[in-house]
Amino acid sequence: MSFGYQILGFGSGGGLGPYNVQYLVVAGGGGAGGGHGGGGAGAGGYRTVATKSLEVTAAAPYTITVGGGGAGSSENPGIDPGENSIFSTITSAGGGSGNSYGVPTGKSGQDGGSGGGGGRGIYGPGGPAGSGNTPPVSPSQGNDGGAGGSENPSGNPLRSGGGGGGAAQAGTAASAPTAGVGGDGSPSTISASDVTYAGGGGGGTGPDGTQSNPAGGAGGGGAGGRFAGGQAGTANTGGGGGGTGQNAAGAAGGSGIVIIRRETASSASTSGTVTTSGTDTIHTFTADGTFIA
């Protein structure tokens, strides 16, 4: 004979039930292109839901992966994408790296959560842009980068890289001597503050460029350099790194972030950095960890 308790779902045949959470999963931004007129990097993939609609099992562990930013490529072509961020069934793809100049055609930006910008061509066309939302998900996790600039056939050093894509906007193509700017990221209020994430990096430009620093996109995108190294993407935004305008490595991308929001009454979890807003509890992860639902 069984005398198991059946109170509040515990005991024989019982157990904690599932509940729903809201999430933001941003991957690491890509590293930018180096050399003279390197492409800005794409932002990390941006995936979120506006309501508590992802089911989790109370007290169950969920591994959290927070992607790091790409390191940035040297003057020679390099591939330095951002790393993926993961929560439960949600994976955001790392941002595509920008690429360096090439002879005669600039090197292609890399595909990723958002695509990287193409590098400047020497005596030839600029490199093609990388594609965003790769691999594809719906809603889209990011946008394409911009193509690199073409150099004047007479040899004038019009160095200009394309801008990296952002979560809300594509990076713009370079048109020498103007480098491409990074695409803007997307805002989120999941943390109870209005914060923009996943901006693309600006392209790099040479000393004849018309911009002091080709702008990175809102949401942590690093500015490109004007005859100088670009700026790094901002940590924990997934921003892409800025391309360089001189003989130097491109700037690094910013690391990603994972935020989970739930009704406070659903669980007693203390995972990650915990804050509250009204009747909700918010768990923020800026490094790998475990969410105990």
C-alpha cells in the first residue's frame, strides 16, 4: 500500500512542473579585418522572445554558453568569427569576421549571425560582404555586411573596408575613400533597462579617407580606424570589431550575453547574476554557467 504525499505536486507520482521563461541570447561578435582598409566585423547572432514562451522544467539544469568575440585578423587574410551562445534549444551564431585587403580583389567577409564586411581591393574590386542569419533561423538573428571598396586603377591609395552587419540593420558598402559603417543592433528591455545589443563594426580607411573613425553600429559595434587600428566591440553586447586602416590586425569582437527572465513565483533559482523587476526575476550570464530552473 502506498502512503506517498500528493501535496503541491510532490511525492509519489509528483514533481515540480514546467514553467515558461523569456530569453535573450547574443553570440560573440566577429573579429575585424586587418591591413589597409580591413572590413568591419559582423555582430553576434541576436535571438530573443518578447514574452515568456520557452518552457523549462523546474529544478532542471540548463547549460549556458556565452560566446567570446573573435580576435581579429592580421594583415594577411584571417578568419576570426565570434563564438556561439547557447541556452536550452536556442543557439545564436557567432558574428562573421571582416576580412583584409586583397590583390586585385579584396577578401570576402565571413558569414555568421551577422555578416562581416569585405576588405578593400588593390587595383581591383572590393571583397564581397558576408551573409547574416547564417545558419538561418526565424525570426532572423542578424543581417549582411557591406562590400569592400575598390581602389582607383591609377594606384591612388583609396583604402576602405565594408561595415559589418548588425542585428537590426545591414552594414553599408564602402565607396572609396569612404568606408562602410556598421549596422545598428537591436534594443531589448529584458534586463529591465533599455539596452541595445549586436551592432556591427565599422570598416577601416586609409589616410586619404574622409571619416575620422568610420562608425560602428549602435549596440557595441567598434569604430573602424582611419590609418589606425579599429576599436574593439563592447564586451557582453556581441558587437563586431572595427576594421583597421593601416598595417595592423583588425580589432576584436565583443563577447555575448545570455539573459533569462521568469515570474518570481515559478522558482527559487539563484543562478547567474540575479535581479528583480516587479513580479519577475532576471538571471544574467556574462560567462559560461548553468541555469537551474
